[in-house]
Amino acid sequence: SYRCIIHSSTFEIPQVLSRGAIVMQGVKRVEVQDKSVNEGQVSFKLTVSPDMAPDIQVIIYAILPSETVIAKSADFSIEKCFSHKVSLEFSPSSAVPGEQTTLQVKALPDSLCGVSAVDQSVLIKEPGKTLEADKIFNLLPVKKASHVPYNVEDRVECLLVRPRRYAIPYRERNQRDDAHTVFQNVGMKIATNLVIRVPTCLKYRGREYHQGHGMHVTYNSAPERMRMMSTPSLDQHSFDSPIETVRTFFPETWIWELIEVGKSGTKDVSITVPDTITTWETEAFCLSSQGFGLAPRKEITVFQPFFLELSLPYSTIRGEHFELKATVFNYLTSCIMLTVVPEPSLDYTLTPLSGDQYTSCLCGGERKTLSWNMAPSALGVVNVSVTAEAVASQASCDNEIVSVPERGRIDVVKRSLIVKAEGTEMSKTYNWLLCPEGEALTEEIEIQLPENVIVGSARASLSVLGDILGRALNNLDGLLRMPYGCGEQNMALLAPNIYILQYLKNTQQLTPVIKNKATNFLTSGESCLHYGVVKKQSTISAKPKNL
């Protein structure tokens, strides 16, 4: 409720403004029965809605029996929320890698929603990249009005003061609480036949006195004295079974989708959780005929009871040996019995280096590294797979009975390894210029391999280009250079820019960005040449045609 003090019999008129518009108004007549009481309080009830956010301006003015208008305004902050309510839920709220989960989106019927889920580690590195209510409300063109536009202001003539009124000097004080100023500060222009505006200047004995410091004039029709100063006339305005988890999918952005909730206003989407052990920050916003809605942020935690990590090089040469390492982390508080087994393959051989530790205890918060000597035998991309499984056991670990997790009992990690051939790589290129002219052409060539070629290392590739210059002019815009230096150096850099620009234009490869870059370089180079020619008083012209 909002209270105001009243005097005698009066009309109280409250108005509420939000986002520069009147959203609520009313009128209340107040009669004072006891004539000896000249002031009191009146309460008005205000129902706040999300459409009023982020601020409201309440203005109450009263018309006294003397036709004097008094006014007062106050600003209030409203919680930043939306009338369109959107919710987002995961079931279950935590999952293991590769598990199916259900995403439920609730909004107004027939809403279109945008949903995203991003790895929490990405948002930690780049904070402020999420949707928040503050960002949405900051997009409003008007949040709170503070002035009346200049082009709708009424010009006010100076008030003529008759000689029988008198002028007295007194010290300066703040006089910005008149009714007109109160309305103006909330962006309201009033059309009325009542006197609500205290004039900004007075005309007395042929001279104009403007608001400021110095002479103060008292006159009968104004409720309070006004301070005036004699200055030139200026207009002034204010602008203010165990599930086997094979982890191969490690994205930074998991969900980036548009979802239609349909007539029911609820949509259930079945999705597969990625293999990253992390917390996913999920947000959703929806649009409907009733406006914008933003869901509270939700998190889904992807948790693995134990975690397997492989360490191997990016590439190796066939015949070389290296140590393949598998590290297991136990995120539980209890001990488990783990068996770590690599998948056998004809593409490589593995020799154990960790003795009998491939089935052993791993207590809570501990890690263990197991290794093998690996010798690749096949060329190309070789897939390496290692499986870690929590198994039941009667043995005790540190006087503790081992446990078997209900979810995530098996973790499988697959990594790829590039195996290159031994020896020295050699390549040979063959080119043909074909002019079909409406008919099919066939070109054959016999490829001769060296006698000492390594078996399995030979490979061939074929590419067809419609450009006669072929790959010689691929990424040609990278050759554009800023001209500089003396005349010869400038021309050496300026001329290629012209030829590159013409070629890209004729082959329809010229983009606005490249054109703008080339034109700026040409303009700069031509200006340098012109300045040097004028300085040496020469008659040579270096300006290219059709620049």
C-alpha cells in the first residue's frame, strides 16, 4: 500500500507507470469531517505483476478545493521475473557416462523453446556467457521514464508581475517539488486548465527574472516564494546387467536444440549423456503469444564411480615400442576390486609390465597406474581399447569388505593411434588438363612404385578442380599486402593487390570482407605514391586505372 497526506476535502488520483507507460490508475474522493483537521493519510492497494518489472513509478496527485494541485512520486524496484513461467528438469538428476536421461521442458502451450547444456568448466573459463534476467531486462528500450521529450514541451511565457507585488531577497533553497516537476520527472505531460506549473521566469517592470540565484519574487498566487535571477531568456530542458560404458564422446556443448512443447505445454525428450565426467549447466528460454519466459538454471552431474584414463602418443612409427599407461581413479569412499584388461587386436602386441596388479584393490580416493609395452604392427589409424570393471570379491582391502557400485560398474575407454610407416616418405604428382566440351573424357596413367617400397605404405589421392590455376591460387586473398616504403617498394606491393583483386572478382570469389581489405590497401598505397610524387615535383602518375 502507498500512503499520502491530504488536506481538507480533495480528490486523490494515484497512477502507476512502468516501462514508460501507465499500467494502473484510479481516483478517490476524500472528505474531511472535522474541519479542525487539515491533514491525514489515505492508503491505496497496488497489485504488482511481472509485467511491471523491473521498476515502477508511483505518482499521486491531489486537487484541493482551491484548485491547487499537489503531487508526489516515488520509485520502487520490482523483482525481475516473467509472466511466462518455464521450467526445466532432468530425470534422473545425475547420470553415468552414456546413460539415457529424460529432459522435461514445461512452458505455455505451443511455445517454442531454446535449450542448451554447456560443460561447467567452459563457463568457469568464460563467465558471463549465460542468459540471465538482468540481461533480458536491459534490452528494454525504456525501463523508467525520467523526462518529457523536448519536442512535446510547451513554451511558457514569463509571468507578468504587477507593481503592487513586491520582491524580496532571501537565501537559496531547493524548489523542485512543484506538481509540474513531479509529473515531468516520470515522463508525464499533463493537459489541464489548472495552474500546475511554477513559471521559470517573471516579468517585472519591463525586466525578466529567470530561475537561478539572486532576486527572489513573492506573489500571492504561488504557494511558495520563488527564486529568480535576471538573465538573458534561454530555454532550459532536462535529459536524463552391468552397463558397459564406452567413453568416446567428449563435447563442450552437449545440447543446443529448439523444442516445441505442443498443446500440452510439456515436452519429454530422451537424450544420451556424454562421456565427460563433469557438471552440465542447462538453461532454457521460451517464446509464446504471451511473451518471453526464462527457466531457472538446472544442473545435471555426470558421475563415474571410478574413472579410467589412457596415456599414449598421438602417433608412432611401425616397429617402435612405447609404454601404454592406464590410470584408474576411485571416486567412491569405499574400496573396490578392479580388473583392468586391454582389448586384444591383430594391429598391435601388448606385453604386461605391472605383474599381478591388473586385478587388485583400489580404495576410496586412490589412484593406480598400470602399463603395457605396446608394439604397433599395422599402418594407419589403430584403435586402442582398455576396459576397467568392478568385480565382486571375498577378499578384503585394508580390512574393509569391497563393494560393487550399482551403476557404472564397467568403464571402457577407446583412443586412436596413428601408425606411420618406417623409412623416408616420397611423393609424386601427376597433372592433366581436361576440356570435356560436353562429352566424357577418360585419362589413364600407370603408377610406378619404387622397388624398395614398404608394403602397406603406398597410397594415392585424386582431386578435380574447375579452376585452371588449380591449387596455386588457393587462399589467394592471403597474398594481399599493405604497400609501404619508397616508390619501387610501394609499387612492388601495390601491383599484385590489383591483379589479385581482379582475379577474385572475375572468378566470383570476391567477398565484401576481402574487397574492403584490398581497397583499403590500394587506397593507402596510392596515397603514399601521390605524396612522394608531389614531394619530388615529378609528373609521374602512379594511380591505377579503375581503382
